[in-house]
Amino acid sequence: MRPTVHDIAAAAGVSLATVDRVLNQRPGVRHVTREKVETAIRELGYVRDVAAANLAKGRTYPLVFILPASDNSFMHGLNAEIRQAILRSPAERTDIRTIEVPAFDSAALVAVLEGLSREKPCGIAMVATDAPDVRAVVDRLVHAGFPIVTLVSDLTGSLRHHYAGVDNIAAGRTAARLLGRFLGPRKGKIAVLAGSMLVRDHRERLEGFTSVMTEEFPDLAILPVLEGRDDPELAHMLVAEALGNADIIGIYSLGAGNRGLIRALKEKAVDRTLTVIAHELTAHTRAALIDNTIDAILNQNAGHEVRSAIRVLKAKADGLAVIEAQERIRLDIFLKDNLP
Amino acid sequence: MRPTVHDIAAAAGVSLATVDRVLNQRPGVRHVTREKVETAIRELGYVRDVAAANLAKGRTYPLVFILPASDNSFMHGLNAEIRQAILRSPAERTDIRTIEVPAFDSAALVAVLEGLSREKPCGIAMVATDAPDVRAVVDRLVHAGFPIVTLVSDLTGSLRHHYAGVDNIAAGRTAARLLGRFLGPRKGKIAVLAGSMLVRDHRERLEGFTSVMTEEFPDLAILPVLEGRDDPELAHMLVAEALGNADIIGIYSLGAGNRGLIRALKEKAVDRTLTVIAHELTAHTRAALIDNTIDAILNQNAGHEVRSAIRVLKAKADGLAVIEAQERIRLDIFLKDNLP
DNA sequence: GTTTTTTTGATTTACGTACATCAGATTTGG
DNA sequence: CCAAATCTGATGTACGTAAATCAAAAAAAC
């Protein structure tokens, strides 16, 4: 049987009230007494029963998710997963609220974050916009004791406690190697379709992609990036136009807006053997993978990201350890054979 | 605030004791009264506070893991993950015990399972040996009310509640497509190294591999399977011998014992451009992936499998729902760029 | 040495549920 | 209609912790 507060009290030769004062860092305990209790805690290997404590406290975990107001399927999926988490709230004692901020608008994000410091949530998950002012508020909030995790897009160099998202440089490198290996000895040009080079994750994917391509597949030349702004229409136009170049033998789509890409491919490239790698598994990319329009899909599992963010925030709020291996968000690689 | 038993009692116009009798299916409640209470439960949307209930019951979850006594790195890894889980036991209220049975010995497995029905664990996780007698005991135990999940290797056609492992047919198909695409237009022969065709997961991987190969990559011919019994020495011998065949341009290693494979490759194939796909990420395969001896690794995350099995067993024991998407064990595909 | 302050102990209530006991009410059987 | 059987209510204790109160003891200040 694991030791309880009573056992600690007995072992330390103090009363229950004193143990409670020490455990919950309440004032009114002499230094020596505090030490006695802490020794007993260590020696008996006491760990507070979080379930019982939460019951007694009537604790809930008010969490805030800050998301960009982007209208693409990935963000819709992320929202859906958060709604699922909200449905589980009663069982998980969470109280989740989402706030939408204009995408790529660091000032707006900063304003929201500063507003939050007043309402005292016990944890914040945010899709970070990578800017110095954001980094500054995040660091301030972390110092003030708020658990903060970044979601999907990280804020490197900040003090955020955790990042619930994939390694985008690795994703880009993986895409490059897959494309390079799939194309084998062929020589030709590679088109890259991105959302916007202002977004950190897209920049990182491109960075990883480019470095492996230039180092290891010198026969493949990367064309200037097409910025589709995650907009299907624009993506369609850009890709359709690019396909006029007969040297293109591969495409890497590292952002959203794949609907336009797929349409362009089906219209313009029926007779060509293009190798295409895209990001994010959606109904559209899934169908395209099955009918061979796309050759591989790299994906991050939004559900895992949301659940991981919640687990980490709760653990941080309770001062508990997280299982690192469990919280690592993996890059999924889907071929048509291992679709879920 | 979520409703409590008191609210139900008030709403149904009965006493707390009666609500308790209904909730815990104790006798001594008239049919009409029971219905009143059940209606109130439904209407208020009452869900039992599992944490409080567990506290009151002093509940722990005695779980049993039944593993084959196989001496390969995957099983060692699995064991290590179970030990990690045991370390978390106090916090998770679990009480985990492992039992080793001789590998591929269905009679021994049956004997162990029958022994278990007497000691009443609240859940059983087992690496299944695929045999009719095993299926029969499992079905009996499920009928008797034991939550059972299969781990790593499934028992299809049985009544087990859940399978915590990867889809091995999909894994084989994925390996085939990766190998086929990596080899591109080349023609040649493919060697397959397996552990034993007596193991279901190996059979399934081969099945998936073969079907995609024959359907979609007719220029690649699969040689008769080399059965390495997951033994590095034997694998080394078999592969070294096979590499005498200069037509071999690809290898699929679908079992354990990759140490021998890697050694053989480094000795015999330095001057050849072989494409190699192997299963299970270990220190050895990892190093081989980095130095280009292996081109891709398919992996199942033993930690996730163990944690998933535990979550599912606990949920079943409490009669709760599981988050299906969370419990799906994904097939990891590692290139040298996305190693964890 | 007394007063004031600080520290500690003892005790109680609460959280939401489980479980046991016993008395009282209601239904059923004869 | 009464006895027996069945059902229901009232009540209390427990689980491990939090949090509060008030009294008592110890230490510090005067």
C-alpha cells in the first residue's frame, strides 16, 4: 500500500495539519519542522494521490487553446479534435475554451495572451506565430507560472514548456528523400507548392527539403517556390501554369490547399508520370493517394496533438512528470497501403 | 457542475441507498423503482466519477501480460516498456504482472490462460499464438467477463476486445511498395528474410508483401523465403549465402535477427546497390539506416502498444468507452531523416 | 517574566462514491 | 388478515486529500 499523509505525519512525528501545510506550501511551519516532514516524504516515497486531491479540491483544469482563424482542412480538423476533447471534459476535469486570432498576426496574438494573464487559466496551448514580441509575452507568462505548450507550430527560443507538433525540418527532409528515391535515376525539375513563406512550419519544411535535395539528389533541380496561400483556387492556377514546364517530374506540396493541386494534376498531367508528395491527410488527399495522383502523404495527427497538449498542460499544472516518448508527435508517412 | 448521486436520488424521488443499489446492480430494487432511477440517470446525464469511485473502492487494476519467452530485441523492448509501466503503477492504480510462456506453444498458453481464470485479474494482455485451442479459451474467458486484448500479434476470429498492434498485412504491402518504388524500373530478384512462417505476424507481412509485389511490380521476382528463426547467426548465414545470387537487388527483412542481416550486407554487398527494408527499429537497424546499409525501417512502437493495452483494459474493466483513434497502433516508417 | 508572535496540534467538514447495517414500509403468500 | 418475504430509507463509515478553525504550545520580543 502506498503511504498516505497520515503515514507521513506519524513518521515525521508531527500532526496531519503540519504535513498539509508543507505539502501545499502554506505558511506557518518552522524550517526544521518542514525539513523533518520533507525527509519523511522522501523516505517513505510518498506521492500525493492526484485523484483524491482533485476530488477534495473540486479541481478543474481551465485550458485555453489559441488558434489562427485559417480556413483550411487541417485547421478544421484541429478544431474538430478540440471539440471532441471538450466532449470528454467532464471525465477529464478539463474546461476548454478556444480563442481564434487572425493568422500571422503577432500583435493580435500578443494581445490575446496578455488578456489571458488576467483570467488565470491553468494552461495555454497555442499555434504560435513566430515573432519576437510573441516570444517575449510567452516568456513572461511562463515566468508568471502559466504552463504553455505550442501546438502544430513551435516558438523556438522561447521558454514554452513543450511543443506538440512534428519536426518540420525532418518532414521536409523525409519528403525529399522519398521523392528522390521514388524518382530514382531520372533527371528533371521539382516544383514546390507552399502556403506562405511567412509561416515557420512551411519555411522549415522547405529548408529540410532543399538541403537533402541539393546534397543527395543533385540531378533534381528545385524550381522557385509557388506560394498558394493555402487557397485551392490559387494553388490550382499556379500548378496548372507550372505544369507547362515539361521538365517537371516531381512535386512537393508542403502546405494546405491540396484540392487545387489535385485538380490541376488530374487536368494537366494525365499522360505524365509525375511523382507527387503532399502534406496532411484529408478526404481529398486520401482519395488522390488511392487513385495514384499522389504517391505519398506526410501527416501530423491533429487528434494526437490536441490530446498530447492537454495531457502535458495538466501534468505541468500538477507539477507531474510527462512520459516524453508518449508525447512525441510522430510524422506519419502514408502510402496507399497503410492508410488508416 | 456535473450531477452526483444525490441529484439522481432527488430527481428520482428515492433515497441515496436505492440509487447506489441501481448503479452497482445490487439486488433489492423493484423493477419500477429501478426504471425511475435509470430514467433520472439518463435525463440528468449522470456519469459516475470514476476517480471518486476508485478512491472509495480502493480499487486497483490487477493486469496480466502474457509474453512469449523469445530472446530478440523487440521482445526485450516490449519487456522494458512493461517495466516502465510497472514503475507508473502507483499513479495509475495498476498492478501488473508478466508471465512468460514458451514461444509458439499454444498448449502452454492455454494452460496459463486457464490458470488465470482462477486468480481473477481485471484484464489480460497477451501476445497471441494463433491456434484454435487458444481462440477457444480466449472466447471462454471473454464470456466469463475478463477484458482481453491481444498485443503485437492478433487472434482474429476470437472475441478479444481489442488488438494493440499494427496491421501486418498493411505493413507487408507498404514494404513492397516502398521497395518497388525505390527500385524504380530495375528488374531483378528480391530476397525475403523472415523469422518463422509459423508466426502469424510474419505470415501476414509476407502475404501483404507478396500481393503488392506480384500485382504492381512484376519485374521484381520474390525468391523463396529465408527462415532465420530471428537468430542473428542463422540470418547471417542465410543472407550471406543468398547474396551469391547476383540478381538480388532488394531485400525485405520482416522479422527480427537483423544483426545478422546487417553483418552479411556489410561483408558481402559493399560494392552492390541493394535496396533493403527491415522491420523494427533497434540500435542496430538504426545505425544501419544512418550508414545507408538499410533504406527504410518499418516499426511498431512497443511503448505505445503497452500503454494502449493498459488504457483499453482499464476502460473495459470500468465499462468505459475508449478513444478508438487514440488506440490505433500506427505503422512507423523511418527513413534516416525522421528518426526519433 | 510577561506579552506578543509564531508555530503546531487536534478536530471537523468536504469532495463523490461504495458499502454495510438496521429499521420501517410495502408487497406477497397462505 | 396475518406472517413472511421483499423492498426501501436513513444513517454511518470509509477512501486520501484539502482547507478551515480554534486551542495550545513554543519561541521571540519587550
